Amino acid sequence: MSVIFDASFSRFGKRVEGIIDLSAESALPLVRKYGKDIDFIIVSNSYSGEYNGISGINNLVSTRLSLDSIPSVRVDNTSGSGGSAILMAHSMIEAGVAQNILVIGAEKMTSYPTRKSTSIIASLLHPEERAAGLSLPSLAAFMTKAYLQEFGAPRESVARIAVKNHHNGSLNPYAHFQSEVSLDEVMNSRIIADPLRIYEFCPVSDGSVSIMMTSEENASSMSGNYVEILGTGAASGTSSISARQSLTSIESVKRASELAFRRSGVKPSYVDVAELHDMAAILEIVESEDAGFFRKGHGWEAVMNGETEITGSLPINASGGLNSKGHPIGASGVAQAAEIFLQITGGAGRRQVKDARIGFSLSMAGFGNNATAVVYGGAS
Amino acid sequence: MSVIFDASFSRFGKRVEGIIDLSAESALPLVRKYGKDIDFIIVSNSYSGEYNGISGINNLVSTRLSLDSIPSVRVDNTSGSGGSAILMAHSMIEAGVAQNILVIGAEKMTSYPTRKSTSIIASLLHPEERAAGLSLPSLAAFMTKAYLQEFGAPRESVARIAVKNHHNGSLNPYAHFQSEVSLDEVMNSRIIADPLRIYEFCPVSDGSVSIMMTSEENASSMSGNYVEILGTGAASGTSSISARQSLTSIESVKRASELAFRRSGVKPSYVDVAELHDMAAILEIVESEDAGFFRKGHGWEAVMNGETEITGSLPINASGGLNSKGHPIGASGVAQAAEIFLQITGGAGRRQVKDARIGFSLSMAGFGNNATAVVYGGAS
């Protein structure tokens, strides 16, 4: 069994620092505490070549951390990189290949204008669909229209995700956005991909998050709290959106979640706190159904009823989610795990979910091309 | 214990195909044989963003292979990506996170002129050294001068690596270069970074190689031959070349090799066939010493004596090495493992090393920023 025993954050947002300094910002506090014990570094990062003009980021970061002698690797799975990095760290620990792994998720994206950014990220789409002009925002718009029509959900249910997550972000000192928005503000904001408006998309952000992982055996001999990885699940769906059976369900999310729940012996109803991949607001609703928390077509009701608020029965994206916290691509999946660590160990401050014991995170690549689900529990 | 139970190659060279089709070329024969059993795909690739303008290569490749539903990830460690990918696959299998992993190493590099290519790859250097105009070829030139001076080695000993490896490549139907070169031709070829000449560097190549890995338990129930991963070692040195103690030894190679030998219980003297990272000819000599095959400063003698030829006591780079086979960055480390698989299972054709039972590979990132060593053995 692998565990997470510490986490460290940089502020997400438009940052002046470069990718290496940003990576170091969240990693250094952990290096100061555990430096001599760290025996492997995994850097979760997707676009350091395209955005920052560097390669071998893992080696440059370890040099920056004065951990030159520690082996490292970069793990990339676009927006789902963080989940994949945790899966790899978990595997290395379970296999005994490494004992104490520093996982750093980092991305520096604001150096380019949003239009260029969207184009770079669209390079993960199926070539034919990319050539047809599709982008991730336009896919989210299709999904929204299909969902509202198929399940008779009110338009506001999607906007309420943005309201909830901006509220949560206002309680998170590391979030990109630190202020609330009203339903009116969301509904009257600029249209990005009809019907979705700007507040319903995550911003383009810079930032990094780092966590420490080890075996439960090691962790139990330490003094601090830790959170166990009870189960993981990775699954993929087709990169071709037009080849999918449904526009209102994501196959990779369903299968990754089922696998993680089966392996952990935990049922979705046991989960106290979840972090989902809300790159666009509609995704939080669809994923909350595909992960098994609500019946298909009923996730929107949970939003309207306040069930997914911090004070609700299943708080989703208490961190603010990608929507408000920001989405530095390689950092997001690691940030989810870091948030669950804080929630289960009682360190989430003003956004603390009461009695959080079982956590769940869903890190997703592209528009559901690939997903990694993790079930967490058992803080000691 | 994890094992390699099959391997498949594309021809390396200047290829017209794009990165996705190139990846599929080596992977499809394995997908046809094992498709239904594959439960994870690792793509070893460094520069698909920079060279090919795509991201999420792992998802695009799995869609191309009609393995959409199989989870995947990209592993990057620049030139050492292949070694890292094998380390990750090994960990996932040992941890029971995956059972049958398809590891695809691929890179498409010839779309840009060599000068631009060298500049992209120099983006892995320490920023200050990169700013000072250093590149991988110039570092290899420094190392060559230092080695020749420190150990009184003749200039020809370095050139002989190119002669040997081009001979070996002429026996490898998948090698970029398929013809021999004479010592005179090497010594009179164009200077790239004084004193090193063009034949002493690997070419810029496109290509892919795929291998299948599983647990020994699974493999023993199959009909075919397989090769065990007896031990792995990963280690790093500083990215800053000027901060290194020696220019004629690579710390990461020493420590990675020691670790792999210790974990496997194998001594360097037991090794029958080795694949080293000869991006520049001098590196083969330096690594052959750092890996423990020859005493420091004596590797050049082994070359002069023919000990590292296919018919010698320790054949090195029977495949032709990066020098002649080519160096599609993400593919090279996987190609090393594939070569060792062929050698130990007796499938290496005209370049077959007699009675090869124990193998060794050394996959290196940058100019020794990071290295992964693997010890192989026990074909059944």
C-alpha cells in the first residue's frame, strides 16, 4: 500500500516565474524536510517543450532542487498527467523500486495568449477532428447542449458549478481566482463556446504542487499523518469524439472509477470528498454520474440541491476545482491528490469538509481520452 | 520478476511517415498477436510536441492501434526515455497494476534540419551552459579531448567505435546506416565538433521499436521464449556539466550500473552482450568503463584489441548502436532492450552473439544527466 504523507502548493495564477522556479516553489519545502530520504522524482508536466522551450524538465528541476543525484522522469498524459504520475509513483513504491518519491506537478502556460494556448492543446485531438476546427471548449459546448436536452436539465445547473467552485476557490489561498461570482454574473459573462460562458471554463494558469509518497510501512514509522492510496484505476476511451457512443457520458471515466472502487473495496456512496476534472463546468456533472455518485442524468439535481457544496452530503471540488483554482495542466492531477490529503488529514482550513475520511479524485486527459481514478482513505 | 517476451522493429532512418504511423509500424505486429491481452501502453517519446506538433501522443497512438480502451501514458527522459519507460513498465508489473504492457519507443526527428534539431535538443542543458552556446556535440568533443589526454589513448581508438558500430549496423536490417566505413573514411570525414567527425556521431533518425512485457508467472505459461529483467538501476548526475568532478567519467552511469548489478546479483564480468548509449563514439568507451566492464582509462584498449566486437569477449552495440542504427530519441532505450531480447533468445541473425545469456543496457538522458541500467538474463 502506498501513501501520501505531505503536500505543498504554489499559488496558481498568472505568474512571472519560469517553469523551473515554479516547480521548485512547491517542491522546496518538501525537499527541506525530506531531502535526504527522497530517492526518486516524478515530474508531471505536459508542455514544457511547447510553452517553455526546454526539454528534460525533470533533470533541470532536480538540479534546481540540489537533488542532482536523485533519478527522475517526466510523466505526461496531457490534462491527466497528474493522475498518471501518481499511478506510476504508486507502482514504483509497491514494486519496491523506490521508497520515497517526490511527485511534482507543474505547468507554465500564461506566456502565450489564450488563442495560441487553445491551439497547442487542441494538438491532442484526433487529427481529423482537429482539422475540422474542434477544440476542447467546442467539445464541452456540444456536451452541454446534449446533456441539457437529453435530461431536461435547466441551463442554470451548469452555471451553478461555476458559482459553487468560485466560492470554494475563494476559501483556497492557492487558487487562481479568489473571489465569488453570482449566478447572474456567470450567465451574463462572455460566451466562449455557445452556450458556455467564460466563468464556466477553467482559466489558463501557471503553478505547481508537490506531494511526497512512500510505502505504508515507512509512513507508519514517521510521526505525521498520512493518507492511503486504497485503489487506482486507469482507463481510456477513443480520442475520436465522433466515434463515441454517447456525448453525455465518458467511457474512460466510468471504467477508471469502477476499477479504482473495485480495487479499493470502497463504494461510491462511502466517499466523503471528491475532486473531479472540471475543465468545463458540464464535465463536473457528467463525471459525478460516470464515477457512480449519482444516477446518469441526475447529477444536475445534486448541484441544484447543494449536495456537492462543502456543507453538502458529497462535496465536489472543495478546492475550487480546475474551474476556480486554475488548470496548470501537469499540476492539476497532483493538486487533486494534495487537496484530498489536506481534507482527510484535517488541514484544509476554511474549505475543510467535516469528517472527511474517504476521498476520490479523477484526473482526465484530453476530453476523456484517458482517465485515472484514485480512492484515498485511512488517515492515521 | 518482469520479463520481455516479444519485440518488433521499424526500420530506422529518414522516414516519410508521421510519428503516429511510425509508432504503429513497430507496434501493430505485437497488437495482432497479443491485442486482447494488452492492458497498458507506455509510449517512450520526448519531442512529439516540438517536432511533430502533437500532444497526448499515447492516446493518439492507442487510437491508431484500435486499442482505444487501453490506458496509456507518455514517459519522457530525453535520450534516456526508453530506459525510464522500461523501469516504469517493470514497476507496474511488479506492483500488479498492469499485467501485459506494450512499450512503444518512437521519435520522428528528420522533419527539421540538423541545426534546428541540435538547438531543440540543447534545450535540455543547464540554462547557463546553453546560453554559453554549449550543445551535446560540443560536450562530446570536450570529453574526447580530456579522455585522450588523461589516459594517453590514441585518437584512432575513438574512430574505431564508429568503424565497429557501422560494421554491426551493416548486419542489422533495421539500422539507419547499412554500410561499413573504414578507419580512413571516419578520420577524413567532416569535423562536427573538433576533434570529433561526422561518423563518430549518431545520425538524426526517425523510427520506433516496441516490446511486450509481462510477469514471469504469465510468461512461463506461454509458449515462446522470454528474457528476464534481473535488475534495474536509475541514477542522476548534475545537469550542469561544469559542476561535474570529472569530464571522463559519468557519475549517473556508474551509480545506475552499480545499482542494477547489485539488485540482479550479476557481476559485470558475467555480461555476454551490452548495448550502450553511443550518441558520440567517445561515450561508448567512457560508459564501458563506468558500467564496470573495464578499468577507468582502459576501455580504449578493449576497442583496439577487438574485445567489444561481435566476436570478442564482450560485444558492445552489436545492433550498431546509436552510432549506426540511429537515435530516434524516444525509441533508442527500447531498441536496446529489444536487441538484448533478440540476442538472448537467439534471434539476432547475422549479428548474433554466440551463447549470449546475460545482457546489459544503458539508456542515458542528456549528457549523463540521468541514466537507467538494466541487467537481463535467463531466457527460457
